[in-house]
Amino acid sequence: MNYRHGYHAGNFADVIKHIALVAILQHLKKNDAAFAVLDSHAGRGRYDLGGIEARKTGEARSGIARLAGLSGALPDALATYLSLAQKNHAYPGSPLIAAQLLRSQDRLTAIEKHPEEFAILKDVLAPFRNAAVENADGYGRSLKLLPPPSRRGLVLMDPPFESPDEFSTLARALREGVRKFATGIFLGWYPIKSQAEADAFTGEVLAGGIAKALTLDTRVTAPEGKLGAAGLLVINPPYGFAGAMRDVAGVIAPRLDTDVTVQWITGSE
């Protein structure tokens, strides 16, 4: 997979991932207490869907573009996501979505290893006083920042899967993260090229003794060599999250021509 997320911004996997992110942040905001968000592989933060990279793959046309015109009584997370995602051609990445939804007492740390992406991200998040941007290894730096002072929050790990051992690295990071921040919510993204590989990954994470987790898998019909399925592993999902995402899926799945499955893999509400 090409690391440059500009080629994939706004595709079907982004849509589901970002709606899930919004739903979790909305839950955290129900409590007045401050919370923290750590984004381990933040990317550049904003993507031009009319730019060369996006037009080369056209992935946004079968993703966010298909949700144009949705209106009426939509699930809260979906409505909020659409209000952020459908502004001209600028598609917000996860750090920008988080920054726009945080309150004054909340904090965001967005980590990006690649210098060029980091430089753009720094400019994108400059207007947000409660957002910090770091040029560092996402796994190592995220773990060093846990637990956050607020003892509440979300850790998003969305690596590029450039390395052949990325699944194992992500599994170890999630297990160590939960060990250090047991009450935190963790959201891990992964491509599904082999169901056996994806199951082995979630099994490796759960082997750390995690009590509550679910998967949110999305599948589309894709051309040869293109990503056709992606998963989200949600550890310590908020109460009502599973039902909320099923409601969202009921609205967007027909438009995206996707199959969305929400499944508890350990524990339940």
C-alpha cells in the first residue's frame, strides 16, 4: 500500500473509520471532565480531493462522494461527520476531525514520522491551541505519553502498513497501550487482505487479557490489487457504540455498496 494517504483519502475505509472516531469523541464529551486524544500516525491532516493524488485513484468517488445529498434525521455521528467532511474539496484526516470537535479542556497530540507530512500537519493544526504536533515514531511516542494526565481519552493507531510485520507491531503496541492505560478507548485500523491474518491479529491483541472489544469490518467489491476490506478494532468501546454504528451502517451501506459488520469479539455491553 502507498503510504501517502492522499491517494486513499475519503475512501470507504476512511468514511467508516472517521464516523467511528466522531462517535467515540461525542461519547467522551458527554462528561464535563477533560480527555486526551493520541493519534499515532496522523498524516498531513487535510487532503485535497481535487488534487493529483486523489484523482489518480478516484477512491473518494466511491466513498465520501456517494454520501452527497444525505439529509433528514441522520444518526448524530454521521451528521457531524458529514458536516466536517463535505466542505469544498478539503477532506479532513483524523487529527483535524478531532481538533475541530475537542472542547477547550481537551487535548490532542498528533504524531507523524514522515517529515513532509509532519510539516503540512503542523500548519493544518496551528489554529488549534489545544493540539500538539510531534515529529516522531508513532508507536513509541504514543506509549510514552500513556496514561494521559486526564486518565480519560482515545488512542487512535492507524499505521500505513508499509512493513511486512505491521500487524505484529500494531498488536504489541495496542496490548502495551492497554496495559498502561486500562480505562482508555483504543481504535486500531487495519486492512483485510486475508481474514485469517486479520483474525490472527485480533487474537494476538486479545491475548493480552483485554476484557471488552469489538470489530467493525467493511467490505466492498474492488478491482484486482485494490483494497476491498478494512477493519477497526475497538477496545473498551463506549456504551451504545455498537448500536450507533449499526444505525450508521443502515444508512450508508446501500450508498457505498458495502457490507458493514459490527461484532463483539470479547465481552459485551
